[in-house]
Amino acid sequence: MTRVQKDNLFVLIKSLSKSEKRQFKLYVGRLGVNEDSKFLLLFKILQKLSFYDESVVLKNGFVKKQQLSNLKAHLYKQILISLRLNPSHQNIRIQIREQLDFATILYHKGLYTQSLKILDKAKSIAIANEEKNIANEIIELEKVIESQYITRSISNRADELTIQAKDLNNQNLLASKLSNLSLQLYGLFLKKGYVKHASEHDKVTTYFEERLPEYKISELGFREKLWLYKSYLWYSFLIQDFLACYKYSRKWVNLFDEYPTMIRLNPVFFVNGTQNLLEALFYIKRHDKFKESLNNLITITNKDWFPKDDNVQSLTFLCIESNRLNAHFMEGRFKEGLPLVPEILEGLQKHKSRIDEHHIMVFYYKIASLYFGVGDYHNSIAFLKKIISNKSLQMREDLLCFSRILNLVAHYEAGLDYNLDSLIKSTYKFLIKMEDLHMVQREMIKFLKRLGDIYPQNIKTAFRELHLKLKVFENDPYEKRAFLYLDILSWLESNIENKSVEYIIRRKYLSLNKIN
């Protein structure tokens, strides 16, 4: 099965819809000479296979092993050309590039006036749609034509193009610096998670401030503002300033209210922005705004005009399903969230070629937490095991750490204490290795370690003592992150009161929102 994922051509063919396959065959068959071509025979064989098997291709005898690599490369290119011609994949960006290609052809044919006319129209569309990199390419070609030939199109043409090029270069340079900073901060967040202590906070702050370019907000367009807000957002997430996360994710989403046509052109940015807004609202417990934003996302993504390509559908699935789970966590409705599990697992299977391993593991953690909330500890352990046993996962060290903590608690609750000592030791070693052993984890492990020595009549007292110790860390800037992954306090309260975790969290939700 590994070979399936490694063979790019096979994965591409399997991703094609019925209409895309039909169009490819029509595209290839537009000339009779292609009807029996080798690359079309290869296509027909590969689309029938359930997994890639080179021996099946070679058995058909139309291609030798030495020729197969070139044939596959040719087929791959032909499929991409066919997809490019498909109306469902046409957008403003592709249309502008197509006009640039047409203008280049006319230029090489010596039809300079026609070429400049197309370029001028394409440039206006590019600038109107914030496609400033393509606009810059267009201007560069205009400069080439104007510098080589006396077109006499506009008397002050040289000055006009020079000013346009300078402005676009400045804007593109700023956007590039901001996008680099945003990407670097996001990469740091995926790798390390939230800052763990003051020295890390200072290090991240220095890193951010040194790389943040100077800007005037009044001079920024859609794209520059987008990367600016993204940079501030990832910085805020890293330092666990969730109010600032809400502020900048709100600005990010509001950009699309200011530039509504950008939703259609940049659906990925719109969905990502809403995802971060929902995450911030989840952390600051603004349940009313959370529901409103989630419903707004569902409404917009279901509109007929909203792009529905494979990438956008996968991203929308990730965002909506993840936050549907979060809604149940917030409200303490764990049992009502269980029907989502088979739907999510089916969706993960459907989108598996377009979802990275990190996001799959996040889903597993959320599902494990859902099962834990309803007291189904065996299923919780089963999903945590998928994360813990994943040796190739190199992202979100904090996710790996808290999976092990939750795994310990689930084993205790399930009565699987025969190997609890070895689990505690391995978890302890892992946390030390990850440099993630903080007071909350220390106290949890110390507590679980001595549970076997506590008499039954003293268990509640022990839970109360641990609750008092951990309560002081609830708002600690570096310890509070433990409660973002595992609501340890609610678990302790459930044991103290002999109530379910679901009941405790539900009660807190009703109290916070003043609901009877």
C-alpha cells in the first residue's frame, strides 16, 4: 500500500472524477492517431487497478520496462493539460496566465500592438483581483515590448510602466516578507506547539519582532493585510495570547467582508481564517460567537458559487468536522457527538490522499477525548494508541505529550492498572526527552504513581488535594496549556462528586452562559 502513495501518476489518476476521466479521453481522442497510443493504454490499465502494480502494466506487453518511466511522465503531463482545460478548474488566476501566454505568442509573432492590448486588459484584471505577482510579470513583458519597438501607444508610457513596476515590486516585497514570517511561525507552532516557559516566550518574541517589516496599514492591500494578520495570529498562538488570536483571526475573516470577491478566488484562505477564528473562540469560551461563526462557514461553503475542488473540499471537511467536535466539547454533549465519529473516519478515508498525517492525529486525539468524556475508556485508549505508536510523526510535540498523559488517565479509569507502572515510567521518560515535564504533568504522574497505595476510603481526599494543587495553574501562562488538551480539573471534579466528566463540563457550560 505504501507504493500506491509513492506513485504520483497512480495517485493523480485515482483522484480524477468521472467527468474528468471522460474529458481526458475526449481530449486524447480529438485526433484519431491517439486512439491506440501507448499513454492512453497505460491510463486505461492504471484506472482499473486498486493499487499500483508495475508488473501488471508490463504484462500487457505494449511497453518495455526501460520505456515505462518516460511513458508515465508523458501521461502525467497530458492529464494535467486536460485538467487545465476543464471548466471546473478555471479561475481568475488561470485565466490571467492564459492571457499572458496569448500575449507572449503574439509578441513572438511580431504582433506588438495586439500583444500590448491583451497585456493591458490582463494587468487590470490582475490588479483588481490582488494578483500582484502576475501583474508584475505582465508589466515586465510590457517593458520588453515597449523598449524594443516604437509602439507610440502612449507618449508617457515609459514613466507609467516604471512607476507601476516600482509600486508592485514594493508591495510584492512586503507581502513576501510577511508571508515568510507567517510560514516560519506556523512551522514553529507545528513543531513545538505553545511556548513552555519565559525564555521561550522571549525567544519567540525577539524572533517575531526582528523579522516583522515596517509597514503603514493604510497603504496595504488585501494580500499584504492577510499575511500581516496571519503573522500576528501565529505569534499570538505561540505565546498563548488567545484574546490576541481572536483579534487577528477576526481581522483576517473581516478582510473577506471588505473584499467579498476574494472568497471565490481564495477559498483556502477564507476557510483557514475561519478555522483559526473558531479555535480562538473555543479557547476564550465565547460559545455564542463560536456557533455563529461555524454556522456562517457551513452556510457559505454550501453556496453554489463557493469553489468545490478537491483541495477545498478536503480543507472544508477538516475545518467543519473538527469544530463540530469542539462544539460538543464546549457544551459537554459528548454522547451526542458520538455519531460524528463514523462520519469523520469515513471522511478521513475519502480525503486521505489530501490530508496530512498531523491533522489525522489531531482528529484521533479529539475522538479519543470524546470517548473519554462518555466513559468509553477502551475506545479512547485505542485511538490514543494510534498516535503514540506513530513513530514518524514529527509535529506538535505537545500533542504527543498529552496523548500519553490522557492514555495514563484512561488506563486508570478503565481499571487496566496491571501495566500502569511501566506506562508511567515510559511517559515520564518521554516527557523528559521532549523537555515538556511541567508542574501539571509532574503532579499528575506523581498522583497516578501513588494511587495503588491509597486506601479506597481516602481516594476522594487524594483527588481533592490534587485538584487544589492544579487549580492554581489554571491561569498560569505556561502551565495552563495542559488544560487546553485535557480538562484535568473536570476529570478530578467528576471523581470527587461521583459524576461523569460530561456532566461536570455541561454544568460549567450552562453556568458560564447563564442557562437554566
